[in-house]
Amino acid sequence: MFYSKVKKQSQIQNRRSFLLLLGKFSLISMVSWRLFDIQILQSKKYKTLSTNNQINFEILYPLRGEILDRNNVVIASNIDTYDLFLIPEQTNNIEQTLNKLNEFISIDFKTKRKVIELSKKIKKFQSVKILRNINWKNLEIIEANKTELPGLHLQLVHQRIYPYESNFSHVVGYISKPSSEDLSLPFITNMPTLDIGKTGIEKISNEYLIGQPGKREIEVNAYGRIIREISKEHSKKGNNVQISIDFNVQKFVHAELIKHKAGSVVVMDIITGEIISMVSIPDYNPNLIIKKPNKEYWNKILKNLNSPLINRSIQGLYSPGSTFKMIVALAGLEKGIININDSVVCKGNTEFGDRLYHCWKTWGHGKTNLIKAIQESCDIYFYELSKKIGIDYIAKTAKKFGLGKISNLGFENEKKGIIPSIKWKKETLKQSWFAGETLIAGIGQGYALSTPLQLAIMTARIASNGKEVEASIFKQVVKKDFKQINIDTKNIEIIKKGMFNVVNAAKGTAFKSRSELFKYSGKTGTSQVKKITLEERESEDFRKKKLEWKNNDHALFVGYMPSDKPKYAVSVVIEHGGSGASIASPIAKNIFDYLYKINIT
């Protein structure tokens, strides 16, 4: 019995040993087969995967530099904001997660469907953007409920912001994604989705503002999933750029100009050439331009018939009108055709060929010398003078004072303007020059076209006694020494005397806009945009008759302050404003008074 019991136990142990041995053999066989399968049968596949488990480099985009005014007021900067992303593999049901999110913050149906569709097209560990630029209220809500929102992540991004909105829109410009042409620019070749300046200072100073990219060295597997970060080199923020514009002056000028439908004001430092203010109306809000989505705002801008995107200060072309008379007078003095005492009798019109040429003053100015002609803006005097000078010499003198030339500001699409001559008409219009056209050019009408910036430069050169003042939009560190224009300064002094009388003598066209604080000098201009018929001209009240806005003349004024020691020059152009004396010169007076009160440096 004992033997039988021992035998039975032995049989059990042998059976267990056999089963254990069989299990070990099976396990070894499975492992061996798997090794054989990986190393032999699927060696090519895993060799590829191993090769693709490689080191990648990610470009870290730099933070854009700030734009500052002349006194370090920040007028373009960056703010921290957040975008919301979804990682599909971190949520069991994408639609449920989005529905849950919609309980906390509103998400439209279109956005929801787009996220779901994109999630199907990407790898599960990649992210899909749901919302951008989340406000602080929604940010707090998401953070407070993140446990109920699996797969959702907030990512810090930097957004460009223009704190003073439309005040600086045409000067500063805005940023956007590069176009296909922009991708060839050397400073963004390795950053194809980096926002770059598209207009204004943002564009001019791209290379300074962009900064230096950093890089991150990472190991990724064959599917693109990041395994680990190997090294990281941080990006370097772009340089700040300081411009010559004065924030306070710009804001004041903007408030003056915004009262009108369209126009421009340029304020310039005569000594340094710095642009202190440059405002163009209508304008736009660059924050809404760069905001996404912005289709509605873009459509509004594009449908505006007054073209808010145009910087009228450098792209607006206007007949200079009577502001051009100083150039004609200088040409006459330089050529020795007239002197300060020579006079013309203005009866309100003069005949030349088979045509009558009229003065703005119906019954004329009577006996008029050069000073009086500038002071009271007598057209007849300048008709007669221009006939004697000739168009080519007038054009030569005009170009000495910056008219018909691109400035050194560097803005894209700045207009050259037109200073007509015999050669210009022949080459451009394939036509001969007619003597009567010289008379029209003598009062700044006809083919002559200038930008408000050019008119400011012209005024600065006159005010500085013939220095070749060049405009600058950047704050000057080193004082410039402008060379002298080849012109007799005694002749310029005569012109300046006439400009002084325009504002400060009883019959001056801008006498009503004189300042009680100090003396300044200037010249009014009215640029005709609609031909006046004989019937209208013979009507006593034709100048008082109210016209449709687009048929009104442009109102102009150029001037400098103070008269005895010029520091600032200004040009004012109000499109279809009417009279330069009644519309443009009061704006200049207000600006000059403001400059005097704040005593800017």
C-alpha cells in the first residue's frame, strides 16, 4: 500500500515536470519564432523603422521687436495670448469632448465639424487648433474645467498689437503671413510661416524687427512622435526701432484731420528733417486687419470709395495750386526776370492767344508787386511771370526744392508726382508743349502733381534759406548737415517775406488764421478739381454755391514756424475741402499753436 502511494506521487510529479517542460519549450519556441520573424522575415521593415527613428531640428520663431516713437512710447508691441488645441489620442470621443466644451464656451457648428474632419486626417498624437486668441474669461473657464475636457490643451502664442489703433496706421503699417514672393527674402528663408511687415515701418524695418530664430534638436520615431528633446537653443527677440514721430503731436493732428472725409497732414522738423507727424485720412485699424477671421473688416475697407489703405501723405497726388507760386517766384528772381518792385496790374483776367485766363478774385487785385502777389495770391501776376520764365526753368527750380522726386523715407509705393516740362510732355504724352499750358502751370494747376510730403519738404527748404533738407522717418542720432541748394538766399528771403504777409498782413489770404501766441508764415492753396464754366464764372455767387463733395476744390496750406527762427514745417491737404484759406490754414494754425505750447524737442 505504501509502495502504491509512492508510485502514484511519482506519476504526478512526472506529469507536472512534463507539463512544465512543455510550457518552457512552447515559450522558447514562441520567443525564437518572434526573433526569427523580426530578424529574418521582417528585417527590412524594422531596419527602415530604426533608420527613421532619427534626429530632427525644429525652428523656434523669434519675438518681433517693438516700434517706439521719438520719446520711447510703444506704438507696436506684442502681447501673450492663447490658442486652444485638441490631441485626438487623448480623448475617447472627440465629438463628446467638443460638445462638453460648448457647454462652457460657445463653439459654432462649422468650427466643430472642421475639427472633427481634420482629426481624421492627421496622426492621433498631432494637434488640431480649435480656437485662437482666447480671451481671459474663456481661458479661466477652460482651466477651471480641464478635468472634464480630456485632450484639450492651451498653447501660449505672441500676438502683434497696435495700442493706438488708427492713429499710426499708415506710418507703422501691419504684419501678415509672407506671400510666395516674400519667401525669397533672405531673413525668412528658414521661417516660411513667420509674420512679417507688409506696409509702413513694419515692412521697412523687417530685418531689424524680426530677430534671430532658435532651434530645438529632438529625436522622433518613424511615425513622427517625439521621443525626447536632445538640445535647445532659444531664439533672440528682434531689435526695437525708434521712429521720429511724436506720439502726442500725432494724436493731436489725427484729431484735427479726422473731422474731414479725406486728406493728409505732414509735420516736419526743418533742422533735422525728421517727420514729427504724418497722418492720412481715412485710415484703418491695424488690429482688425491682422485679427482672424478678418474678412468682414477687409470687405468694409475695400468697399470704402475713399480708399483707407492709401497713405495720402506719400501716395496722394494733388495739384499744388497756389502753394506752387513760391517756386515760380523764385524761378523769376533767379533768372533775373523780376525784382521785388516790379508790378503787374490785375484786372481779374488776362488774354493770351484766343483765351481768357482768370484770377480767383473776380474784379482783380489792381497794381501788384511780388510780395503782394504772394500775400494775396494773385493769379494774374503769376500768369504773366510764368510766360516770361518758361516751363523748363520753372521745372528745374521746382526739383531743387524736392518736387517731382521720391523722398528718402523708404516707404513702398511712394509717388514721384509730376513736374511738367517740354521734354516730359513729349516723352509721356507724345505731344508738343503749348504756351498756354505754362500759364496754368504757373499757378500750380494743369499737369503739376505733388504729394503732401513733397510740399512739406519744399516748405522746409524755403524756411531753411535753401538748405537741401531731406525727410527722415527715423529718429536721428547724429545731426545732419544739409548742403546748400544752388540758389541766392536773398531771393529766398523775398519769398519768405511774402509768406509772412500771407498770415500776418491784413489782406493776407490766411490772416484770419494768424496766431496770437507767435508769428508763423505760410501760403494757402486751392486746387481746382472741376472746370468752371463761363456762366458760373459770371455768376456773382458761384464761389458761394454749395457743390457736391466730390466737386469741391482741394484745400491746401503750407507753412513754417516761428517766422524768425524756423523749426517746423507743415503741409495740409484736405480733399474737396473747398478753400485753402478757410479750411486748411485753420488746421495748420491749430497744429502750430499746439507745437508752441508743448515746446517739443
